[in-house]
Amino acid sequence: MAMLKHERSQRHIKCLIDHKIFGNVRIDLQLDARKNQSIQQHNEKVRRNRSILQRLIDVVIFLGLQELSFRGHFESEGSNNRGNYKELVYLISKYDKQMESHLDTASIFTGLSNRIQNDLIEAIHKVMLNEMQKEIDQAKFVSILVDETSDVSASSQLSTVLRYVTEDCVTKERFIGFSDVSADRSANALSEHVFKCIETWECGNKLIAQTYDGAATMAGQLNGLQAKSKSHDIVYCKQQIDKTRTVLENKLDNFSVFYDRLGEKYGVDAGIGIQRSKNISIDPQRHYRTLYNKIISTIVDQIKARYSSLEEFKFMELLNFNKVDEYCKQFPVDSLDSLRTTYGRFFDVIRLQSELNVMYSMKDFKKPSVSHLMSYINSTELVEAMPELFNLCKLILTIPSTTASVERSFSALSRIKHTKEMRQEKEDCLG
């Protein structure tokens, strides 16, 4: 009876339950604890690795910004100079305990090998291209700048830059890369390069201008390239100014003054020709004056032909702030017609005219430059009220005036090629 009473008691039932489940719950708890601990250890390891990797990425970015080489000629432990990359990493480790611990304990991944350096450069390159693609996708207009140069190996390299205005109203010129065109510098090959670049960056529907330089080095194929690109629905943009033609035309009238001053400078009597054989009846002064006039005349004719398309950019006068008072009295219809003819497909021209009239009548819109006007419209949230004027600012700022940004890439190309020629490991592009 007492046994039955004990079996019915709460204490017995609880003890029986504890007996049955003893060990099972403890094992699960242990497993969960170990699993959580393992996850925490893994996450901590990932955090440390990412922190180390961030430092290595910063080293790569720093060397790139400073345009410094990565590798050294002798990178062994006993070398006094193991290259900029390794030396900079070891310098960081002197003041960074985490980097110091990593270099002392890492057995598989130290981040110092040339392969890792190449991988980091390639990864950063891809990230930059992706960001550039996002900016180009968001840009309203895009222009392309192309120039050519010869490197130290006498190969013709075509440098390409894309220009556009970002969503935050910053005008950017992004270097795309070099292309070796030594094998074929014909108009077909060069235009193929331009069209391929347009297709790669998916900007054909927003490409509004093209700028070329290096006519002398492109073997006379520049005109053919321009013609082919024009047929691709792109407006050709020259980077010179019309004053050049005027200066050269004035040279024709001032030749006599120029000739006399040249004689005075070098102590030569301009009226006396060089002594020649008596049977030569040609007057040297008259001969060279005629030749000079022919040369200048030819140059003037060529400049007139090249700048004939500048009338297509008369619409830029719409945002000439020095003529605002004049435009308030009489709207510049010719300039608006120029925009309608050249870029009319991008604008609601009727609305743009109304927005321009409002702008001309308000002093708040009179700014020092087009970029200041665009920033003002954006910062005051007037884009919705004046969208066509905002796009006109973007259009004008996207059209390049020079190829200076392309030419700046040539110095980098020269350094890369020269350093590569100096190295024995030809497959290593780090220099």
C-alpha cells in the first residue's frame, strides 16, 4: 500500500521523468553549445580575414593612386627592398597588431604573393567597371573621347575615355583602357573599336558626341573614322576654336611685316636674296612668299572644312549668361532651332522654350557657369519644375571640349611599358 502511495506521489513521478530523460537533454544542449561556439569561432575568423583583406586592398588602392610599381627585383627575406607592396604591408604590421599577428601565424594565405596581388588588382578593376557601368546606365548622355599614341615598343595604342554627368551632378571622364591598333589603323578598324566600345558599355542610345585627336599619328584615317561614326548617328565634336582660322587668315595680310622682322632678328637684309648663279631668274623672296601664302591658304581651307559643323552647336548660346538681358527682350530662336535639329529627339522643345523664358526672367538662375546652374536646380529640387533645362545643362556639360584627359593616360602607358621592358618576367604586369 505504501509502495502504491509512493508511485502516485509527485516526487516519484518527477524523479522517474528525470531518470528517463537523463542524458538526452544534456547531449542536445552540449551539441547546441558546441555548434554555437563553432559558429562564433567561424564568424570571428571571417571577421579577422576580412579585416586583413581590407588592409591589403587599401595597399593596392594606395599604390594605384600614387602610380607606384608593386613588385621589386629581389623580394627574398634578405633583400633590402622587397618591392612597394610588401614593404608597405610590413610597415603597416609595425603599427597594427592584427596585421603583425597575421603575418607571423599565417601558413596558407599571407596575401604577399604576386598571384594574390594580381587577384586583388583584378577584383578592384571589376568593382570599378561595375560602378562605372551603373553611372553610365543612370547618365542621361554620354560622349566618347579617343586618341592614339605610340608606346616604347613602337606599337600604336588607342586610348578611350567616356564622359558623362552623374546623378549627383558631377561631370566625370572615365578612362576605359588601351587598345593595340598596330595591325590595322584603317578607318574600318578604328570605327569598329568605337562601335565595340559603345556596344560594351550599352550607351549607343545616349551617345551624343565624339572627339578625336592625333590626326597625324593615325595615318590620315581620321576623316574616314569621323564619317563612319557620323553615320552611326553621333554628332562629331571638334576640340579647337574658330579663332585659329582668323589668326591664320591674318597671317596672310601680315606676311610682309613678319618677313621684315625676321630679317632684322637674324641680321639679314630681307630685300636682298641669297646669291645664286646668274642663270637663275627666280626671286627667292617672291618664291617663298608665294609658297608661304599657298600653305596658309591650304590650312585656312582645311580649317573651314573641319569647323563647318560647329554651327550644329549654336544651341550652347541658350545658356550664355552674358546675354540673359538680351534674351529677355528677344528669345534666341536660331539657337533653339539648332538644338531641335541636332538633339531634338532628346527634348520637349516647346516646354524647354518656356523654361528658358522663365530662367531668363529670374535673377536666381543667373549663375557663373552651366555646372553651377545644374547644381542649383538639383539642390533646390527644381528638377521636376524644369526637367528640360536640367537636361540641357547635362547635354552641354557632356560634350567634351578637349582630349586632355585622354592624353593624360599616355604618361601612365609609357611608365607601364618601360617598367615591363625592364623586367625579366614578361608575364607579370605589376612592374
